[in-house]
Amino acid sequence: MPHVILQHCCNDASCVSVCPMNCIHPTPDEPEYSTAEMLYIDPESCIDCGACVDACPIDAILPDDELSEGDEVFIDINALWYTDPRHQEYERTPPRPPVITRPQAPEETLRVAVVGAGPTGLYTVQELLTQSRVPLEIEIFERTDHTGGLARYGVAPDHSSTRSVLGTLERVLKRANVRLHTGVEVGRDVDITELGAQFHAVLVTVGAKNTRRLGIEGEDLTGSLTAGEFVAWYNNHPEARDLQVDLSGEHAVVIGNGNVALDVARILLSDPERLVETDIAPYALAALRSSGIRRVTVLGRRGPREAAFTTSELIGLRNTPGIELHCTLEHLDERSEDDALTAHRLMLMRQAAATVPAGERRVDLMFAVSPQYLHGSDRVTGIRLVCNELKTDSEGQVVAQASTRTLDLDCSLVLNAAGFVGTGIPGLPWDDHRCVVPTESGRVMSTDGRELTGFYASGWIRRGPSGGIGSNRVDAREIAHAVLDDFHAGRLTARS
Ligand SMILES: Cc1cc2nc3c(=O)[nH]c(=O)nc-3n(C[C@H](O)[C@H](O)[C@H](O)COP(=O)(O)OP(=O)(O)OC[C@H]3O[C@@H](n4cnc5c(N)ncnc54)[C@H](O)[C@@H]3O)c2cc1C
Ligand code: SF4
Ligand code: SF4
């Protein structure tokens, strides 16, 4: 009766350090952690002590005999990770937490400004409060009216367990030495260099909120929106409440095949009654009640092996009552080189391909196609796709090459979920190519390679838009260490 990690695991690794058997992997110290879709419990070693259940902030762990029918597949998913020979060599006792030894604390109070109150900003505050042995004052500047960033305005409303992480994150705001300023956009309302003068350390955790443009004809037509706009709309983001979302047509197309694409497909097709008890914006729920959308096609540039969505999100979509998942058999062949989890994911898609869709609401996963342009004069009426051939390049990467074959789909709504990008803050170095703040060990670097003393960046604005909420905790820990090391070394100054 081992314990099992479920779909909504956000990789924050809170369970890892409490496990007496060290049977939850990959840990943040293991190389696979940065790319892992979730963490997995080794069924052979788990002794069912339940310590991980108490440590998990979002109830993502259950004993296997308490799983619902739809979640039973996670027994296999957890076990499959350990069938890979590379994952069998871990120590059976947990690593000891590192002992932090720092020189005698300076007398001065460490004053820190945190820019952005998303998961990364709040995790960083938590790390500073836990690790610091010096008097500390933290001021947080947040441009919106609420904390939580994409954990509030991005995570789908029906992912209520994941959204419950907000409660854990926001606990730090109760501390007397932490002050929050909402409605303040650094770079517009406050100059970042001024913050640099006032505080010993400025921690930039502003995320990556914009959607990458497609650069195709028709992109700005009515009926063409970014997934970021649509997600912000259904999550009641103050800047998206007036967005015009026309759901009167029957078919929507989502461009991109990451988890966000599956989120928006699921929300578009969910029975609105399922969403009543969630945090969905009331106006969005009303619009979904009268929506005509019955079919959503999700487009991937490459094949199902390269799809960016996680296996657990695919399972979540498949398990959503009232939604049928369908895809074509193309590129779903079995290959001996596939690892166990990839093989399992393809098997799930083959099952979807084998079912004949008969229900009213359906998601079609379509692979190896790219959008060429949108049809329509004043509003979207369809999309022209080009079919891609999948080739392997000299580095072994699968790449999509446009063929001469094209395809037209009628649709009234197109959502661009091709990926998020960050934007820079005036006065702070910016890597135009990667769209991130350039850093080394979390310390901001100028474009000519010099360190900007006292400035740090973390989370999506540092790594780019990938990784779940919890993966930002590891980043947050690193910059908290960097700030404390620099302060103790006497490298940081602040105007008194
Ligand atoms: C649609 C969507 C759904 C997701 N669903 C999940 C999920 O189900 N599970 C999961 O684990 N992960 C999910 N993620 C990923 C998760 O949300 C991110 O890993 C996480 O939010 C990144 O944290 P961050 O703090 O770096 O950035 P953000 O969450 O973007 O936070 C940045 C904060 O900075 C503020 N800010 C920006 N600019 C300024 C400025 N100039 N001045 C002051 N404040 C500023 C923003 O308002 C925001 O509050 C999802 C992401 C998206 C986009
Ligand atoms: S139940 Fe106990 S032994 Fe099993 S994974 Fe959780 S903490 Fe580890
Ligand atoms: S959310 Fe965190 S604590 Fe819960 S299972 Fe995932 S990594 Fe472990």
C-alpha cells in the first residue's frame, strides 16, 4: 500500500526532506529535477509512514488504496519512473540538510526589496525569513491588486488543490517585518535604481506574463486571442475583465501543446456546473454557460513525443467528465528507445486514437502542423495550417520542416498558447535573445559581464517560462543564499 503522488504535484519538494526512506525523487539535488514533470514515490521503498502527506502543501499525495478510479493510473506513473536504470541508484537514507555557517551577523538590519509577489517572490521571502540570522526588513512591490502572480491569475480555476498553495505562500505576509505594496509597478511607478539605493538588495521576481506573438496574417482579427489573455479573463485578472470573448461558434483552435493549451481546452469544454464551486470569474462562468463551443483542436508543431504537455495534464484532461479526447494515430508508433514514461504517454494517446468520438464535447490533439494565417476579413472564420515533416537534426533533436501540404479548418476562436515571454524593467540589464534578466547564481549581470551588486533575479524572469510553481522554490533558495552571503561579506550597502 505505497503512497502515490498525483497529477497536481507542483514540484516544490516539501515532501522530499521529510521522507525517512528517501524514496521521493528526483530531489532538487538530482539532475533530472529541473526537467521533471512531477516527483515520484518509489513503491518498493515506501513504508507508508504518511510524513509526506502532512508536508505536501496542496494535498497531492495519497495512499494507493484511497485513490479515485481516475487517479489509479498514477500508481503506474510513480512506479514507472523507477524502472529506468538511471533512477535506481539513489541512497536509501535522506540527505542531511546543509548546515549554513555564516560569520558573526553584522549589527545592521538587512533591508530587502522584492519586486513581484508571485510564487517566486513569496518563496524568496520565506527563504530569507528562515535562513537569515540578522535583523531583516522586507518590502514587496506588486503591480496588481493581489499577491500570487500566476498561481492566482494563471492556474486553472478547476485546479483548486494547486491554487490552495496560495494559502501557504501568503503566510509570510503576516510577519511584522514584511510589508506589501500592491498596485505599484516597478519601472513605471518606482525607479529600480532608486530601490537599489534605498535597499541593500533588490530581488526581481516579475515572471513572464506576455504571450509570444505568432507573427502571422490575421493574428489581430477579432476572435484571435492569446491564451494568456483568455486565462487572465477566466481568472478575474483586473486587466482582463473587459476582454471580449466570443464563444458563439462551435469550434475553437488552440495553437501550442503545452499544459496551458490543455488548460484552456478543458475550461472551454467543461460542463459549467463543474466550475461553479471554483474560483472562476462569475462573468466567465456566465459566458461559458451560453457557449456554443463543442470542439477544440489543439495544434502541435512537432509530434506527440515532443509535445510539451505533461503526462499528468493529459490524464487530467482525459478524466474530465463530459470531455472526449481524440487524436490521430500518426506518429504514435511504439519505439524501443522510448523510456517507460514516454511509452506510457504514447499508449494513452493511442487509446484516445482508438476511440470513436461520440460525445458532444471533444478535444482533438493534432500534431505536425503549423499555423500559416487566419482566415477572415473582420473576424476569424478559419485557420490555414501547413503540414510538417519531422526530421532529426545533427544534434539528435526532432525538428519540424514545412511541407507543401496545407489544410484549412473552420473556426471562430483561435487561442495562441505558443509560450510566454518576459519583459524587461527599465534600468535593469536584459537579454533580448532569451527574454530574461541575465544572472549568474541569481546575481544580475550587465550585458558586458559585470555584476550589478545588490540586484538579484529569480523564477520565470530568470529561467524563462518553464516549470511549475514549486520549481521556483529552488531558485528562491539560491538567491536567498546569495543575498545573505553578500550581506555577510559586507558587499551590500543601503541609504539609511
Ligand atoms: C496559464 C498558466 C497555468 C499554470 N498552471 C500551473 C499549475 O497548474 N501548476 C503549477 O505548478 N504551475 C502552473 N503554472 C506555472 C506557475 O504559474 C509558474 O511556475 C509561476 O507562477 C512562476 O512564478 P513567478 O513568481 O516567477 O512569476 P509570476 O507568477 O508571473 O509572478 C510575477 C509577479 O510579479 C508581478 N509583477 C510583474 N511585473 C512587475 C513590476 N514591474 N513591478 C511589480 N510587480 C510586477 C506580477 O503581477 C506577478 O504577481 C502555470 C502557468 C501559467 C502561465
Ligand atoms: S509515506 Fe513515508 S516512506 Fe512513503 S513516500 Fe511518504 S514519507 Fe516516504
Ligand atoms: S506538491 Fe510538493 S510536497 Fe506535494 S507531492 Fe509534489 S513535490 Fe511533494
